[in-house]
Amino acid sequence: MPDIKERLRQNIKLGRIYDPPSEGDGHRVLATRYWPRGVRGDAVDEYQSKLAPSRELIREFRKGDLSWPAFGRRYKQELSTEALQSELRRLAKVASSRVITLLCYCEMETDCHRTLLREAIIESVNQNA
């Protein structure tokens, strides 16, 4: 039987909000600061703007003022508040028993906060142990 982190890794999928939903998506969680244009509210099960990078962080990265590693460090700091850690643990609990899909507008999974958010959710189980 896989350990909890391996189960989370298997159950937390990444997707793009503009791609059509699939049966394998499970619980669809949109994690963006801005609601995407042209997307209906019923396209997701949950909208988590507070788990997305801050507007300032997004702006700095898009302008090229931050490298991807620097972006990741800053985003991890933003997620370190107790309120957000609580949300990460809640999503980890959901993902421990069913598939969830983290959604964003980015076309590529690399250099997208979805990958960092998935890791933060998985790592949040350490604080609970």
C-alpha cells in the first residue's frame, strides 16, 4: 500500500482551465488570482484565489524580474501562513481519498505555480504528522 505522500502524488493531477473537463479530473480546483475569461463558474468545483501567487509575485515573474527558483521560494513563503497551511492540509485530506485536479490558465506545467502548489499540498502532511 502506498504511503500518504505517494497517494497524494497519484491523486493530485494538474490541468489547464481552458481544456475540456474529463471524468478523471475528480474534484476540480481552480487556483488563480484572476477568474479566467470565458470560463463559466460551474467549470470548477472550487475556486481558491488565495492559494494562487500574489498579483505582485505574478507581475514580477512575468516582467522577468524573478527567476523560476526565486519565484518558487517567494511563493512558498506566501503559502507559509497558518491560514493557507490549513487550506493545504484540507486539500491534502480531500486528495488522500479521491482525485483532485489543480487548474490554472498556463499552457505549460513547467514554470507554473500548479506544480509548486501540488508539492506544497503534499508537504503539508508533514506539519500534520
